[in-house]
Amino acid sequence: MAESNNQKRRMRSTSRMYAVQALFQMEASGQSVDSVMREFETHRFGATYEEGEWEEGDLATFRGLMEGAVDEQAKIDQMTHRALVAKWPIARIDPTLRALFRAAGAEFLGKVTPPKVVIVEFVEIAKAFYPDGKEPKFVNGVLDHMAREARPEAF
């Protein structure tokens, strides 16, 4: 039973990473959310290539983050903007971080996962993209501010 719960947790974590990548791809390529979701679900989730194997993700988590990020993008971007210092509007933020903030914002607004879990998960994703940088600490601060705005009752 514990292994099953660990597997589900790992699949949700993988889905968060895929959502950040997919949101980045949408912005970079101008593709629709449906087209990018189809591509990820077909070619990434559990796929095996010569270079290696992609982990299996949780489809419900992935779809929820993607749809939430797109449907609530204006609200999430406003929350992110308020969490940033005045000199750094969201348009100046690195596209990878923008995708990360949108996915995390969608999860905060979904109100299913405890905000502290969302913060830890997305800080780990930031570490994967920026292993030697200061970005994970920056992400932690911005997400903490966003979480307190989106889910004040949890703090």
C-alpha cells in the first residue's frame, strides 16, 4: 500500500514537471493547449526512446494543471506580478519560470493540494532546471507570496 502511494506521489510530481515543460512549449511555439497536451500524453508519458525512458505521469494532475493554467492565466499572472518586485514584471521573467509560476498558480487555485506541498514540489522543479542558480530560492519566495494570496486559510 505504501509503495502504491509513493508511486502515485511520484506520478503527480512527474506531471508537474511535464506541465511546466508543456506550458513553456505552448508559449515558445504558439501551439494550443489541446495540441501540446496531446503531444505530451502521446509522446512523453511512459514513452521509451533510445535516449531513455520518460516517467509515467498522472493524467488527471497534468490535465488539471494545464487547463487551470490556461483558464486562470490572467489571475495567476496577476498573483505572480504582485509577488514580484516592481522592477520585475512577469513579462521580464524567464519563460521557464513563468511556466512554473503558472502551473503552481493553477494548483494553488485548484485548492486540492496543500499549498506547502505545492511550494516544495515546484521548488524541486526549479532546482532541476537551475541546479546551480539562485532561482530556487527566488521561486520559493514568489510561490510563498502567491500561496498566501490564493489560500490564506492554509497559513
